[in-house]
Amino acid sequence: MAETAFEYTTLLAQDLGPRASATDQEKAAADFLAREFAGMGYQVEIQPFTVRTLSPEDSGLTFDPPPGTTVAPEGIDDIQINLLSGTATGEASGILTPVNLAMRDDIPEGGLEGRVALIQRGTITFRQKVDRAGQAGAVAAVIYNNVAGDFRGTLGRPDPDSSSIPVVSISKEDGAKLLELLVQGEIIATVSVVRNELASRNVIAEKPGPGDQVVVLGAHYDSVPGLSGANDNAAGTAVLLTVAKSLAGVDLPFTVRFIPFGSEELGLRGSGAYIDSLTDEEVARIAAMMNFDTLATGSELNILGARKFTSLGIDLGQSLDIPVTRTSSPVGSSSDHATFQREGIPVIMFTAPDFSRIHTEQDTMEFVQADLLGDSARLALAMLQAPEFPGGP
Ligand SMILES: [Zn+2]
């Protein structure tokens, strides 16, 4: 089983290579996966979905002197911007107007009608700053860092009363440059925030079983652009294929659905699109979700998720001599199981503790441990065939 999984990992990571989210590379990988599952006898469908994503490359911040003046805004024609997630899209121009931290007293009495607010980071939330500027009439906002370098931030979800203006962030150094220039005269700033719509897809391979219960096995097959993504997550996808191959001739008391998810790296988009495509009844029928992600490097197999599943996994690991440890989710990391967990579906995640090379050039086959792939596949298979799995609600 370890050998089969290792071969599949090589096929995905080396032969197919980078599988950047929502690209033609991702599509080629999806087609490959669909063919493999179909060859095993599963009913296969490719589920397309659209990914809306902010594009820093297509967005920008540019400056012009006001009409009829000659102040040349020098040294600010190549300012690096970041986009705050939750920003409105669109383009707006206005006189760049500094408002410090955008505290109540910082807003000029005459308001900010038609202006672009230049705001310092700190003390209150980005959302509070942007809403205050917008309510005062600003058409866009530029937030500069309060410590050296640039930053990435989020505006969070807008409340219904909040304004919706395009917002970009810049470094502390560039903020200082702008403030210095504004002492000499007015500058017109144009803020443009562009969102792209990209095509992505999930592969859904199913074998119907008796009864209503559905068990979903998932693994994202996309990678970070330009990287082979061997551990993250050719390996998990390979384990998914290996489990599917072993189960092809096995009758299970539930419907089993294998889903290689697209665009996980853009924020769990594939699993989100999948859940969105289901009715409430269809969601309620999912009795378990098993996720396989970054499981190829480290000391031993780790499992996390619903207690009833991790307990079963530990017991089966002991009787089958598979080294496995129960862990909790590493801080700041997430994967497609989180999407199912949010719906109240019991989940189990198969992973391994060494994340040190993911999203780097070093995430290659060289560091993929075949034994870990085999352990994941064997334990998942044992769980799927255990009489107590998936159990009642
Ligand atoms: Zn991953």
C-alpha cells in the first residue's frame, strides 16, 4: 500500500508537477484524477466552481499632481501595496488627505467628501478606520504601517451600516514619504482594487451504498504556484487514490465519496463550493468526513478531529501495529475538514507533524516518507471497515 501511494505521489508531484489553484495545471490534475477513479469503477463527476480572489498584481495606487499645478510627486511611482481582505473593489481618485489614526477627532470638520484618506495603522480596527473615513465621505483609503515594513490585514465582515470603499495598505516608510510630500502641496491619489474570477474544480468519485449515510474522503490536490507540493498535498491525494483502489471491490454499508478538492490554497474554496452545492438534507446525510493533508513527513501519523473517530483510530492503530498519535490542530493551520466541521459533521484529519517544508521549494519527493503514506492508507481502510464506523449521529 505504501508503494502504491508513493507511486501516485510521484505521478502528481513530479509528472504532473505544480498544480496551482484555479489554473490549467489544476485542470490537468483534475482530469488525471477523474480518469484514475473512473478506471477503478467509481461514478465520477467534475464539479466546476468560481473562485473570486483579490488580485494585488492588477490593483494599484498611483499619484498625480492636482490639475494646474506643477508639484511633481517624485519617488512614489513604485509604491508596493497590499490588499486588505474584505475591501471593496473598484477605482477611486481624490485628494490624498492624512487623518492620523482616524480617531473621531482626526476627521476634519469639513469631512472627507471625494477624498482619499491616508490613515495610520493602530489603536482601533482597520474596519473602524475605514468606516469612519467612508462615512465622512472618503472615496478610498490608504492605510500605512505603524512599524517598519509592510503588512497584510483584514477588514473582517462588513456590518450592514459600514461603508464600502476600496482600501490598500502600504509600508510605514512609504507612508512617511507621502506625508512628507503632502507638506509641499496636494496630491491626487488613485486607488484601484481588482477582484478576479477564476475557474476551479473538484473531482467527485462515488460508490453508492445501501441506506442514507454518506462518508466523504477528501484531499486537496492543488498546490502553491510553481511548487511540486509533494507533501502538501500530492501525498494526501495519493492516499485518497490508494484507499479508493483498495475499496473498489468492497461493499460498504454506506455511500463512499472521494473528493479531491481544488483551490484549497486560496482558502478552502473547493470544500466550500462543495458544501454550498448541497441541500440541507444532503449535508445531514454526511456521517463522517476524513481529510488527508500534509501527511508525508515527520515522526509518525497524526490524527485529529471528533473524539469517537480518533479513539477508534488509536485502538485500530494499536491492533494493526500502526504508529499513530492523537493531536490537536496546529495553530493557524486549517484544511478542508474545517469546512465540514463548521456544518456539524464529525471529521477526522490524517496528517504528520513536520510542516517545515510546505509552501517552499523543498516540498519535494525527496522528503516524502513512503511508510507514512502506507500508515495513513491502512488506518483509513481499517476505520472504514470497522463495524462501529461511522456510527450514528
Ligand atoms: Zn495542504
